[in-house]
Amino acid sequence: MIARRQGRSVILLEKGRHPRFAIGESSTPLSNLLLEGLALRYNLPGILPLAKWGAWQRAYPNVDCGIKRGFTFYHHQFGRRAAASSDREDQLLVAASPHDAIADTHWNRAVVDQHFVREAQNAGAEYLDEVDLQSAVESGDEVRLHGKRHGNDIDISAHFVVDATGPRGFLHRAFALPELPLPDFPQTQALYTHFRGVRRLEDILDENYAGPPYPIDDAAVHHVFDGGWIWVLRFRSGITSAGVAAVDSLAARLQLSDGFPAWARLLKCLPTVRDQFAIATEDRPFTYAPRLSFRSGVVAGRRWALLPSAAGFVDPLLSTGFPLVLLGVTRLAGIMEEHWESDRFGSELTGYAKRTGDELLATARLIAGLYASMDNFPLFVSLSMLYFAAASFSETARRLDRPHLASSFLLHDHPSFEAHSTELLKRARSVRGSAETERFNDDLLRAIEPFNIAGLGRKDRRNWYPVDAEDLLRGASKVGADREEITRLLDRFGFRAGAS
């Protein structure tokens, strides 16, 4: 759509047919800011409403999605029920919005992707589905693609090719690109599908204290245990996306490749989650992914580029996929807009490739640390503050039109934040016991203090973090603003329920 707005001739090629199942379904505030920014900059009115739950429901009530008010984490030990505790040491709730109207969303990709394709066609892109591409040759000023469609040969010449086909996708295979490891990241597997009839946690948990900062199920729900985690994402249609990601040793014990029997074995180990899925039925067959993580050794060439989703993948944990992809779209769109056919086009693509790779590695370092701490949930919670501090700081900087304060994902190119983050993630691997964990948490909170504008780590909140305007007002100077500017920002973005 953006290329069409820039006056390019565009063809969009699809191997399958829409609507079709796809994974990668959970947005974040940063994702929505990036999506909104692209829609406004390039005049994409059919996309703009997707940036907020309320606008989405008004514009496209029949395009299925789910409301996401935050990130919900529950820690489990095999064989034990999740127990309520006044200290809330086995849970973490981090709100992402103060009310439903401006909440994030879970995307039912079958219908949302189909919506995007229709919008691309409306923008003038030619669309061909059921295309079996077989080769790509980069020659001179073009890339030549060859394949089959409905039994007939198809040949396409393009000045530039963007590959959005995912890990180990088309250009990775066609150009025999090298694959590189993600340093220190565990080998993981996954098993997932869509269900119907999944019960809400709030209906099965015995929690007898004051209400949480948002309905706990209206979120990306993470059930965390030693060696892996389960995600639960609910859609308005009654479908629930759920699956497990696990390190190889646990995946082998569960025999994840067995599909449904493996899922049943896992639920037997987790009584609370078993109750949540007691009457659930699969809406489609299970998908088994024998290897989740991936990193391409080459991200761009002279006439082609991999989107971040095709350049690498880490894990669904923390919903990092959407913002990484949308940052990539933003950067490629800018390169095409400002440097198309110029002498700087190649060097700009080289820069794009480096930033894409660097952000993938930064994401992998954080999520590797979280996997390593899944048996020590207080440490897991502490490390997660690196993500939530970087994310909330970046979102606020962008809302204030100061993207230079947070130009990279997870602030990985910020000298201070990156140095502290790298040291803390390395140190976390040797933390043992509650006393060491508490000292580590104190050091981490000191490290993120210059970026902490969300009241993260406050002991009185006991692992429940609402979206509180006072936190942002107190931290205004951290993003180069004053209280009056933050107040105007809150009004402008509909912080109070009922605001436009």
C-alpha cells in the first residue's frame, strides 16, 4: 500500500489463499503507534482504525479481533494449582491502556490479513494467490522471479522485492542465504492451535482481594513454568488462540510432536490451566513447530530485502513480533520514499539490514534471560521490567514526537540502557536464592530509573501495574517534557474514558 502511494507499480504474491490460518496475533502500544503513524503519513484510511480497539469496533465490527488491556503472567509449578496470595508473588499484571477505547488488540489473522489484502488491492496493487515461486535471480537492475500458478508458468521482473514469507522463507531458500545462531538462546519448540470454549481465568481462580488493574483475561495471558510457557489470546468470535513454547528438554518429555496427546499431557501437569481448557475443543488441527528461533545471515541485497519477520524470529513471549516488523516497514518505506534509484539506496539498505539484525539480537538476549529464569519467578518479573521500561519510555517519546529519544527497539542503541541491560542479563544467569534475587532486583530498578515512567518496581503495587497518569507526570523530565506538556498529551490521546 505504501509503495502504491509512492507511485510504484506493485504486485503482491501469496502462496496460499485467504482467509488462511497464521500465527503472530498480539499487538502492543508501540505496534499501534507505528501502525497509526504509517496510516497517517501515507494516507491509509482503511488501516488507521486498526490502531485502537474502540476505533476498530466502530469501523470494522465484523473483522475479528480481541481486546488486549495488558500482559498477564501466572507462574505454575507442575502438579500444583495456582494459589491466590496477598503478596501476588506468583503473578504479574502490567496494564497497557487505562480503558477499553484505546486498548490494544489481538488479531485473528485469517480475517485481518484478508482485510489487508483487500486494502492493498483497493490501493492498486495487483494480487495473485496460489503462486508457487521456484526461483529468484538478481541481475542488474531487477530481480526475476519464476514459478507456477494453476499449472502455468509465471515470470515476474521487479526493480525491488520485499520478502514477507517468514522464517526460512522464499528468498532465504532461493538465494541459499546462511543461517546464524542466536547466541545463548535456548533451542525451543512449539505446539499451538485455535480453540473454542476456553474458560476465563477469573471464573476459576480463587482470588479474594481487590480487583486487578484490568480484567485479567482481556490481555495476553502467559502461564509460565520451568522450561516453557503457554499463551492464551481471546477473540470476540469465541475463538481462543493458545499454544506452548518449550525448551527442547521439556518438549522431548512432553513429546510435543504428537500434537493433541502432548497438549493433554501438559495440561495434566498444570491443574489450573487444565481447568481453563476443561471443556475446550480445537477449532483446527494442532500445528507443531520443531524449531522456533531463526536468524538469517543476510537481510538485504541490492534489489531485495527481508522484512524483520523473514530475517529472524525469537519467540512469541512479550509480543515482540509486531513492533519489530512495523519498525522494518517504517524504515523500508522511508528508504523507498527518500532514496529510490539514488546512489544512497544501497547503503541505506545496508543500514536497514544492520538495524534489523541488531534488534533481533537484543530481543533474543532478553527473552533468553526470561527463559533461564522461569524457575525463579521473582527474577523473571525483575528481568521483564527491562522490557516494560523500554517499551513505555519508547511509546511516550513517540507520542511526544521525540522518536530520536528511542529510535531502536528495547532501546538497544541507547548507550546507558544497553550497557546496563547487557550486564544485568549476563549476571542474572548466576543469581540463586531469594536474597540474591532481591539484591539483583534493587540493582535493576536503579539501572532503569532514568527510563522508568510507569511506576515499575513499586513495592506497594505488588506486581500489579496500572496505567497511572501520575506516574507519567512525575517522570515528565525523563522524556524532556514538563507536566503541562504531559497533560496535553494525555488529553490528545484519549487517556480519560470517553475522550475521542
